[in-house]
Amino acid sequence: MTNRSNPGDSAPAARPPALPLDLPGRTVFVAGAGSAGPGWSIGRAASVTYARLGAQVCVVDRDAASAEETTALIRAEGGIAETFTGDVSVEAEVVRLFAAARERFGMVDVLHHNVGIGKTGGPMDTTADDLDRIHAVNVRSLLLASQQVLPDMVARGRGAIIAISSVAGMRYVGYPHLAYSVTKAAVTQFTRMLAQQYAPHGVRANTVVPGLIDTPRIATTVAKMFSGTSLDEARRARAAQVPMGRMGSAWDVAHACAFLASDAAAYVTGTELVVDGGITGKFV
């Protein structure tokens, strides 16, 4: 027989804490906050999402007009954002960008690293210069940005780093994409190592791994994969590859990033949050 205590035998259990899925007063630095074309990129959707949760957003991109568009979207909703333009693969530019961000908003609480380029092709189609260029944008930029935020995060005893990788860094995606895949795998491992070294200092580092996401950038990617078909037909073929029957949206990824940036993920570090509709679990 279960021994049930009388209600008065002990104090009532404490109320569980509310879900802290917000970012009031936090500064988020989004590297790659523009868009390759009209519509919602991951960086743009993430920037708007952070602002909706109360953060002040550093909208960073090498395309000034695209970054300004993201900033305007945030401000139109009453959010706080500032545009910063520069190339995050160049050390002097990174130092300048973060100095300007700190002057405007103070310490960066969340680094969202969202930059990435690639070139279709295998080892015989990829030159050493190709690999160096793609590595500089995809990996070197993460090192440079991390070096800028880590000292302040350690001093304050908190901070979050979110790196955007890709399922291409985990598996073959059906066509040769060597330099992109290898560098995205490096992003994932880089972030794991950050997480281990800085966990004692209150700094969390996680990777978000998008699958097939329907953003402006896929127009050219899809065209290359499904030559001879219309873009709509290519999108349908791409969606059919996913167990959930659809490509993801930029918002699907942005919402995952918001969770990792917030205190709702206070005990989450050194891991990969895969946002792919189940595609990496498929055998074929």
C-alpha cells in the first residue's frame, strides 16, 4: 500500500519555473543576417525572431542593402536593430565590426554565426584556392568571431554561441559538394570543442544543423540538382526526399536558434540540433 502523506505534512512543492524563452536586453550579433534574394533567409528570420524576443540585434552582412532590409523589418515591428557591414572572413573587418557593435550596444550576449558559401563538385573539381576561400568564409570567420566574444562572455560568466552547419557536414547529400561539406563538418567540431573548453565559464556553444530548407539561396542550388525542370518541379522533388514531405522554412531553423540562445537551453551545450524533417535518419 502506498503511504500517502497528509497535505499538511510538508510545504507544497515549489511552482515549476516559467519557460524562459525570451531575450530581454540581450545583444545578439548575427553574422550573415541578409538574404541572397527576396524572401526569408535563415539569418534574416533569426534576426527578426531574436528581436521579437526582446533582444537588440546587430544585423551583420557584407551586403549593406540586404542587411538594411533586415534591420528595417525589425524596426517596423518596434524592435531594436543596427546594421553593420563587413566581411567576417577578414580579421581587421571582424575587429572593426565587433568594436562598433560594442560601442552601440555593449557586450555581445549571443553570437549567431550564419555565414556559408560553397561550390558544387568533388576533389577533381575543387582547386586548392577554392577550398581556402570556402574555408575562410565558413570556418575562419567562426574562429575570428569567437575570439571577439569569448573574453567578455567569460568575464561575465555567461554567453551563447550558435553556429549554423548543414546536414551536408554529416552525410552525402546526393551530389558532390566537397568543400562545403568538409567545412560545415569543421564548423560542427569547432563548436563542440568550444563548448567543452568554456562550459566551466558559463558559455554555451551549440550547432544548428538545417536540412533541406526553402530559402532564396536554393533557387540556384535546386536548379543545378534538377536540371531541365522548372523551379516549382524541383522544389516538389526536393520536398519528396524529406520524410515529413516538405522542405523546412527559415522560421523552422530560426525558432531552434531562439531556443538555444535563450535561458530555456541553460543546460544545453556541445550538441547539434538537427532541423531536417527526418532526412538524416533515412537509409536512402
